[in-house]
Amino acid sequence: MKREYPDRPIVGVGGVVIKGERVLLVRRGGEPLKGEWSIPGGTLELGEELAAAARRELKEETGLDVEPLQVLSVFDRIIRDGRKIRYHYVIVDYACRLKGGKLAPASDVLDARWVRRRDLPRYHLTERATAVVLCAFQFFNRKTS
């Protein structure tokens, strides 16, 4: 299915990985949000379960092995071009535990890095992505308390 001007919404998954006071972010290499910092993730493949897609996408984009633990957020990202729908994703974001691997950005991302919580404003995440990242910090703080 084509991503730009699709016939129906596309299911996307994201994984928020927290390591201490840092969160894993990627700089998108393609549309939508090309050049912007975001939560790593991608699209669901036919016959693939959501958690498996999150695991696969994070491995592909960042080289890291993760374990999806809990859904943090489900939302629509709709980008319009006048009256037409240019992009429509239904995105499911997971809190993910880091299991291993070495951080190595893939060809479809421009950069990947661990970002301190206090430095998040410098990365100009969307309002929604910022809220999901902060929710993940709360999730992991509760798990360690």
C-alpha cells in the first residue's frame, strides 16, 4: 500500500526505550517528518503482531534489541494537503526494555542517539511524541520504585 495519499489508514508502531535518564530518538530520513527527531518505529507488515513489529522496527532502525512491555499510546497522525489526506497513520507506541545490541542508525534514519530528558526541548519533538516520551519515563520510574 502506498504511504503517501493512501486509500486507508496505515498502522505504525513506535518504541520508547529509556536508559537511565536518557531516551532513544531517531532523526527521520523519509516523510512524513523527514529530518525531524522522533520515536523510532515504522509500519506493521501483513500477518505481523504489533509487539513483533515494534521489536523488528527498532532493530532495523537502530540496531538495538528491545522487548515491548506495554502500550503507552494509540493515536492518529493525519497530514492533509488541502482537502486530500497526504498521510494517515494509526500509531501504537510501546514502552520497550533495552535487551542488547549496538546503536547503529539504519539507512532510513539520519541519526540515532540517546538524549537526556532535560535536553528534549532541543530536539523539537512533536507535542504528541514529547507526551509519549514523558509517559515512558513515568512508566519506568514506577517499575523501578
